Amino acid sequence: MKHTPGPWTYRSSSVRSPYWSIVAPDKLQVAKVTPRIHGNGNADGQANAILIAAAPDLLAACKLAIDEWSSDPLDPLGRRAAAERFIRMAIDKGAA
């Protein structure tokens, strides 16, 4: 399964019915984010929209990090291996 190619952007809707659209380069909506009823409401909704819009770029950055680390086997403290496992879990979660 493949996701809609990025980069994605977000834009807000009208004041009357507040929500944020996540939009692909072809200008079609990928997702719609509504404000949360509890918590910070509009601020939370906008922050969620920003994070979702960044998803394709974050995925590409994770894949690049894995590729770069795989080409350099030195990891004396095991930190890179732990980070790599965490990034792979995130990539797998996003690919589901």
C-alpha cells in the first residue's frame, strides 16, 4: 500500500466551521482535521494538522537516516542501533 505523494500542506477552513484540510500537490484533500472538543481546541487541531502535513517528509527523513546508518557499521555504544529500531517501528507503523 502506498500513501499519497507529498509534500502535503495544510490550510484552514472558514471561521464558521473550523477545520484544517491536509492537501496533496494535486490540490486534492488527503485528510480533514477537526478541533478537539476538550483540551486546547483549535490550537490542538492546528498542531495536529501541521504534524499530519509533515508526515511524508518525516517518513523520507527516517528512510534516509536508515540508509545512511546502514552504510556505516560502527556503533560502539549501541545508540544508533536503538535509534534505528525506533525509526523502523515508526516507518512500519506509517506503512500499515
